[in-house]
Amino acid sequence: MIAQNKLKITGTMLAVCSVFIVNSVSHASSNSTIATSSLKIAAASSDTTTAPYGHETYAEPVDGDKGLIESLTGFKYNETPFLQSLGVKVGGWVDIGFTGNPDNPSGSNGPVTFNRGPNEFRLHQVYGFIEREVNTNTSTFSVGFRADLLYGSDARYTFASNFDADENFVGRILNGTSQHQLAFPQAYANIYVPVGNGLTFQVGHFYTLIGYEVVPSAGNFFFSHAYTMQYGEPFTHTGALAIYPVNNNITVKGGVVTGWDAHFNQPANFLGSISYTTDDERTTLTGSLISGSTETAFAAGTGTAKVDHNRTLYSLVLEHSFTDRLHYVLQHDHGNQEKTAFGRAAQWYGVNQYVFYDILHNLAAGLRMEWFRDDDGVRVNGFTDNYIAVTGGLNYSPIAGFTIRPEVRYDRSTSDRKTDRAFNNGKDNDQILLSVSGIFRF
């Protein structure tokens, strides 16, 4: 009976999503002049993207729009004489969410991580940042910086070993067993050198270049995250990057970082990306790569404390705006690791697709379809498996600075094992999540 109900709900959801896509294409073609989403995306480094949501980004109100504080009080804190005299700006948000699971499992929603608590409210993010933007339109040197702070149940996913967590990724700042943790996902300086088209160096601790989805809630359309982002990619790095715009279409980034989610306690890795944007700024293709040695203690039982072995991951992201209101994203990741803590090699890969449609200036709909393959049972839960998920949701801003994100998500594992299944405490191969999140932007 439960399985039949799941299939009915899933079928209804897929049917609604299909109607949404078809209607969006036809409707957008006749209404492309209506304003796009009320968000712009400002890159953590010096470049920007034309997509409504994107990687290594944080979201902020467009010029002339208001945050929640200004919307309610009229006070513009970034325009105060004190902050303007310092040349800095501050911002942030609070993200509170509820994840409903009809199966009512104990402990967690299986391999779904960020919103992992079944049938409970969580304070996911109290996020703040301070930054001084580097000036890339000058003929002299320019220096900027950015520092981010994250408190909440999402903080544990941005830990860097030997920084705000120990070698086992247990939080150092607060009680390591607490649901809410404190992390510092970014603290870096930008140095602009007026050479050629302008060369910018980013030095410190920063978010990865890999993939599409990001940790900051305000940079994502969906409340939940794709398996590729949760299990297949790094979150942060410590090191240095060089950023160079070859021309108006091509931007190249590259440098050296100390591994994945690590702070000077892993071997040096190469991290880089190249992106191409068309002249009309409707299409962007980005390829990113990280490769290098990593150390694990899989051979500790033989007397070898740590062993170096190569881990390489690439990510390809295609973003295209069919109209001013209809946007599409295609992502593919593929990773390999010579040996892991399980004592064996690993391979993982996935494909994600996104469709976003701006219905009104303050209302947008989205659909995400994903497939993730854990080929050697190393990345997710110890079993070789395929993870398939379909998520449909809305973003609605009834007042400037406040966004509600309801979503329906269906997950399925293709494994035929009879025990230790992916969902419902090992009992089921699928689950449905009914979730909602509220982002209060300062």
C-alpha cells in the first residue's frame, strides 16, 4: 500500500513537472519581455554569470531592490558613512527549513544530507559575510578581501580538516556532537594586477570551482541538494588561484590548493577552470578540474600511517537561457581515485539537469532531474548503487528580502539488495520528501 501511494504521488509529480516544462516553453516564447528573477548573482571572485543561479556565487538583491531590513525599516546599512569610509559591505541571511518524510524514519532521510532530519524544523544557516570588492577596472593595483561565517546544521558540510574541524571532520569551535555547528567557509584576499586584460590572484580559503550547486542557501534555487554535489565534489579549498579574462568571452582560472576540504594537511592539488560565454550572454560553458594526491589511512593496519594516491575529478556545466524567463542547466561530473579508506579504487559520475522558469518578477518554478553512480560503493553508503532523484519546486518572494522555497523530491536507489537499502532505515529503495525553506536576507 505504501509503495502504491509513493508511485501515485511520484506519477502526479512527474506529470505536473512535464506540464510545467511544456507550458513554460510555449508561454515564454510569447512573454520574453517580462522581467527576470529578482536575484542577481555576484561571483565570489571577479567575474559574473548571466544565469539566474550559478556556481561559486552568493545571491543579493539587484540594484534598486531591497533586503529585508531595508524593506521593513528603510535603513540601508551598506550606505552608512562608516561602512562607506571603510570601502566594505556586509550581508547575509537566515535559512530555516522543514523536511517532511511520510515514511517517518528515525535519524535521517537516508543519503539526503543537508536537509537530513525527517519531519523536523532545522536552523540550516545563519550566514554572514564582509567583503571589500577588488577593483578590476583600474590601471593600478587593487586589493580586496572576503570572509564568510556559517552557523547552523549546514555548517558541518563546509568543515575543512585542520581548520574549523579536526582530521575526522569533527567541529573544533563548538561541541562536535551538536546539531548546529560554526564554520568559516571563506577567508581570502584578492589582489588585482594591471597586466594584459587584468590578472587577479585569490589567496586563502574559498569555495570550490567544481560543479554547479553551492553551499550558501541564497545561491541555490532548491532547498535540497543533488547527490553529485553532496557526495561527488569538494566544498572548500585552501590555496591560491589566478584569474584571467582572456577576452570578453573566455575566463581562465588555475592554481594550487591543499586537496579537498583540507587546510594545509593534504598534498598540493591543481584546481582550475575555463569558461566561455557567448556574445549575447545567453549561453555559458564551464569546465573545471581538480587533480592531485590525497592521503588516507587505509593502510594503517599494515604499519603505514598514510599513503598518497591520485584523485581526479572534472565537471562540465552548460547554462543556457532560452528566453529572459526560461533557463536550462546541464551538468556532468566524473571522478576517479586510485585508493580509498576502503582499500580499493573508486569511480563515481553523474548527470544533472535543471529547468528554471520565471513566472512573475517574484515567483519562479524549477525542476531538477539527476542520476548519480557510486560505482565502487565508496562515496555514499558503502554499496555500489545508482541514485536517481527528481525535484520540483517554487521560489516565491512575497516581500523583498524574504524567499519561500517549497519543493517535492522523489529519490530512488536501483539496488536489488534485500537489506541495508538506501532509505527508511534500510527498508526501502525509494522515498518522498515534502519540504519548505524560508530565506530571510538581511
